[in-house]
Amino acid sequence: MEKYQKAGYRIRGKDGIMPENGGITAEQKRRRVQRLKKCIVLMLMLTITVPIGLCLFLFIRVHSLNKTLDMLLLQVESLTGAVDEQQQRMEELISELQAYASESAAVNKWSGTGYEQLNSDGAELSDPDQLQQSGTSEQTLHKVYLTFDDGPSIYTQDILEILDRYDVKATFFVVGKESDAEKEALTMIVEGGHTLGMHSFSHKYAEIYQSVEDFANDFVKLQSYLYEVTGVESMVYRFPGGSSNTVSDIDMWEFADYLESQNVQFYDWNISSGDAAKTLLSVDTLVRNCTSGIEENETSIILMHDSADKSTTVEALPIIIEKILAMEDTVILPITEDTVPVQHIN
């Protein structure tokens, strides 16, 4: 026991022997240091790998979310396009219905004594002598003006070829269509010696007739566009739906006064082909509508449409021209600035 005490140990009775310096051997210290090193290395590895793992997880998650977001954006864009298309189609249908309603409201009834304009209920809108009609007392020719609204269209070239075949000139009240084919059609109208008239740029009733300012903006846009394409400054105008339309809440004379301030004359019609109707009319009906009553007037302005859905109008045109030219003392002319207008409002 003394040798243990001399070696630095103290005796704890039956509990065994313990080192005098605190009871920790060198081997135990070494093992503890190794365990500590392992713990430190493990902590360092965890400190490095856990953030990297989290970054990878977040990167993959963000990438997945981006793909999902891109798909959702594409779906939203597709749905937005579909909504816009449906809205545009709805506006076009509303415009067609409004045009049909307004033009149907001015039903032409001819009698042996002259022209009498009736509304859809049969009530008289104006007396025959209240309508402004062209022609002079010394001139006995019946003057007929063929007019085409809403062009240019896929049928414009066909119409021009028919007019050229019979060597007659017409008036095209066009809207703002800007494709290359439609620009070419506008140029062909001018080069063919026909009159280029204005029928609004947008042909959207709700926008055009919202205010005089909106009307003026649309007018300037169309007139400038036609001048840019053809070099012609158009000075004749036809109101969408005519000056007697029932769409505008503003007195149509306010718009007419604006046109007068621009030295532009507006023209309505006193003979309607009826092709503004949604139902496609037969060739016989169109011919009858366009030629009845011409001989009772010194001037007849005939309303037709140059539209992609008016195929029978093109088919009927040669017959209409032949029947008019066969009438005694009758001539077909294009509208000019000197043409005395037919106007529904007075």
C-alpha cells in the first residue's frame, strides 16, 4: 500500500484505488480527446452538409414552383385570350344587331307620288319633300349611286371587277382594316376611279357615339389612315347605322356639325338592298330591293355591303347594274363632294 501512496495514489478502502491527481489516466484523456475530435468533425460536417442539403432542397422546390407558375401563367394567358376573343365577338354581334336594328328602322316604302320613310312600327318619319335629294331641274337623268359599306373584304376585288366590266363607278364607305390585302384593296378602289368614303375606323357604335370627342378621334384616325395608304384625303362620310340610327344617345346633328367643320359631307341612302340583315338574302330579293323605286326619283343612293358574309350581294350586282342601265335616262355615278346628299335627319 505504501508503494501505491508513494506512486501518487490514495487509498479508498474497499472502493479500490484512485490516482492521487484526480483519478484520470493518460489513456482516458486520449480517448476523451479522440471522442471530442470526432464530435467536432461531425459537427463541422453537419454544419456544412445540412445547409447544402437545405439549399439543394430549396433550389429543387423553387424550380418546381417556377415550372408550376409558368404553367399557371400560360393558362391565365390562354384564358385571357379566350375571354378577349369572346368579348370581341360579342361586341361584333352587338354592332351587327344594332346596325340591323337601325337600318331596319328606316324601311323604304315607295308609292306612286314619291318616297316615304317609315320606322319599324309603320309610323311616318318624314315627308317625301323633307328628304334632301340630288339633281337639278334642268337635268332629266335619273342619277343612281351604288354604295358599299364596311369594306374592304374578300369580295372587294370581285366587286371592282364587276364594276369595271360594266364601266361604272361606285362609292366605297370603308372602315379601318389594316392588313396588306386590305391596304391593296383600298389602293385598287382609288386607282379604279371609284370614290373612297369613310364609315368610321372601328365601326364600334358604343365607342364612336359615346361623345363628339370620341367620334372626332375615330374620324381623324380613319381619314389619316386612308391618306397614308392611298394618298387620297376622303371628304365624304357615312355614319355607322346611318344618321337616323337609334343607337346614339347624342343628337346626331352634333356629329354632323363636326363633319361640317371639317368640310366633310355625310350621305345616307334612300334605297336599301336589305343585305345588312343577318340572314343571307337571295339574289332575286336583292335585285328587287335595289331596283324598285329608282324611276320615281331623280336621285337614288343604294345601300349595299362589302362584307365577307355577303356573297349573294356580289352575285346580284351584275344583274342590278344591267337592270339600272336598261332604265330610260338613267346613269350610275360615284358620289363626289358636289353630289347633293340624301340625309335621313334634317
